[in-house]
Amino acid sequence: AFGKLLEDGWRPRRSIVLCSWGAEEYGLIGSTEWIEELIQIIGTRAVAYLNVDIAVEGNATLLAFATPNLYKLLYESAKKVENPNPEEIARGRKTVYDTWLATVPSRDNHSLPHIGSLGSDSDYTAFLQLAGVPCTDVKYTYSPVYQI
């Protein structure tokens, strides 16, 4: 996707850093060590951290966790992504947001999809808790109506 955008003349306004971490299951070692080494730079320059530890574990809906200052970004971004599921489109759910809202409504406000709180069980932990960077963790998941 980035290659196509660049071919079309797009340039990011800020640096985008793509990382792959090692030793997550053994205590978040890779991401924590990286943050500890670069905490001054990351803590003052990073805008957000997008964690995609498990990008796809199903084909039903988006599942998101985030710091509250990223909620609006997630909602607005999901509204711009065309729904990949023809059955959902036939139900009138043309965007990822539409299916997300229909499948996982917020408990507090049923007019918005649910966004969960971040814990400390993935590589976003050091970004959030050590460097103070806003974080989100997203994945495409199975339908919550199936008990898997």
C-alpha cells in the first residue's frame, strides 16, 4: 500500500517506522529494550503506536483497543475502509465501520463501536507506559457470537 501511495506522489508528513519485535512472549523484551534505548526520541517525537500483533484471526469484524485520544481516529478511519465481505455489503454495511458497529456496539453508547482499554500484554506496553505514546491495538476477528 505504501509503495502504491508513493508511486502516486504521496509523501508522509512525518517519518513512519515499521518494526518487528522479538521475544514478545518472553516478557516484551524486543520492544521494551528498543524503547529504553530511544525513550528520549520516542517520548518527544512519536505521535502514536499502532500495534498489529495479530492482524487477522477471523473474517467477521474489526476489534480495537486504544487510548481514548485515538478513538476518533479509529472511528473515522474505519468509515473510509470498504467492507471486504459481500454478505455484509448486501446487508447495507458498506464499510468496516458499519459491520464493526453492528457486531460490537459500545456498552456505553450504542451509536459507536466498542473500543477496549489497553492492558499490558503486548508490545504497545513500553510505548504507552514508559514513553507515554498514545497506542492502539487492532485486528480483524471472528464473530463474537461464536464461542471460540
